[in-house]
Amino acid sequence: MLPQAPRNVPLRVPLNVPLCVAPGAAGRAAAALPLRAMALAAALGLAALCAPPAGAESGEIAQRRAEQRTAFTDAEITFGFFRIAFGAELNLAGRIDRIRKFHGPVRVYADNRAKPDRRRQLAAIVADIRSRVAHLDIAITANREAANVVVRLVRNRDIRRTIREYFGRDQADRIQSSLDPQCLSGFRKDDAFRIENANVILPADAGEFVFYDCAYEELLQALGPINDDSSVPWTMFNDNVQLGFFGIYDQFLLNILYHPRIRAGMTAAEVRAVLPAVLPAVRAFVAKRNGLPP
């Protein structure tokens, strides 16, 4: 994800802020698989079962959707939530031991600078995310001034240049040498750990699977769960997992994060205290939304 800027400072200005990095396809031995989204996250103040968003879905994504695991214990869900919602893979400054999330409507603006034009697919992805997270008000807007999430759609060959625009040369070179990222997202938060705005960079011309895998992961990470963790095998926030859709397990995680009793700035201990009361409602919503047994 992109590093967070202080208020009223353009994100292209390089800053000494927390930087959470999720390595991706470039460093992975997965020759038989398409290149996966590269996740980069920063913290300061995305059969009838689990049906896809509108439009044709690639055979590869459809197969992964059909093969996904759908039943998880409370312990498995809790384990993943604490691994993903807290911490950061690469932290340059600031605290990363608190919940980070939007408090209020999330409006997404698509800044298209490439072909094919992916704005319709992006709108379907945003609508899909909204339909699968009970207390998240997220939608596309045509008004950039009204947006608190800006998604820049660029050519794959322009990713490196776009990273430099956001980060400045020094930080961008460090990111490129360490990760060679294919897509990025990031947010800025206030002193109460509430996300104020976020930016996402996606490659429009790197293929269907890469676009969907990048778009879902980066949009969801821009909502707060910024820590990739290889010890959680069921989540897309794991460098060894490629999905291309919003899976059941990650729906559990996002629904916990956006439950009204989970507040920005909460510590892990505070979340543990309320989680037993939150999980039943989360389970009921995810089950109903995806046609699963209660």
C-alpha cells in the first residue's frame, strides 16, 4: 500500500510513515500460476454459492471460487483476524498495534489512464464488496472531490513510474528493489486510527486474473486489513494464495472489522473482549449472503 501522508499533503511527497509491504508474484515460485497482485500497505492517520459480480468470470477464477473452503471454526477466524488486522510487514514509523478502518461512507473514484478501460469491472467489484460486508457503506462515485478512495488504473509498464509519483525516488527504489510490485494500495489515518482516505494503483492490461486478484486484494487492504501473513492459509492476504475474488474466509475478516462494536484505535485485548459477541452476527450474515448452512 502507499505510505500515508499527513493531512493536506499530497501523497506523492515522500514521507517517513509506517509502510506495510506484502510481497507478491515476482518473488514466488509459481510458474503454473498467473502473476499475482503485489500488496503494499501502509498504516497511519479490497456455482451459485458466493456468486461472482456481474459480468463474465474467467474459468480460472470460477474454478478457484468453486474449490474454496467455506466452513471455518471460531478459532480459525479469530486467528486470521488478529494476524491480518494488526501489524505490518514493513514498518518504517508509527504504531501498528491498533485497529484501522473507515468510520463513515467510503466513496471510490476510478482514475482511468489505460486500456482496456476497467471502470465497469471496478464498479462491479466495489458493488460485490458492499454486498458482502454488512456494515460497510462503499460505492463508486463520479466526483473525484467526493471520493475518499482513488483507484488509478494504469498500464502495467507504468506501474514503476506511478509508484515514483506517489513515493518519491528513494522510497520507490527501495520498494522496487525489494518487491517489484505489480499493484499497490495505501491509506492515511487520523490520530484516532480512523482511515481518512486511500489510494490504489492497479494494472489494467496485465490480464483478467491479475486485474481481479489485484483489485480485490488492494481495495480490501485499503479498508484496513493491511498485514499479509503466510501463516493464514485461507486468506488472499497471504503471498502464497491467489484468488481473484472475495472469498468466504476474507468475508468473515472484513465483517468483523466493520462490525459497529469494532472501533478504530482498539487494541488486540479490547477486540478479544468483544469478539465473542460479534462473531455470531458475522457468521449469520456471511452464511445468509452466501447460501451457507447457519
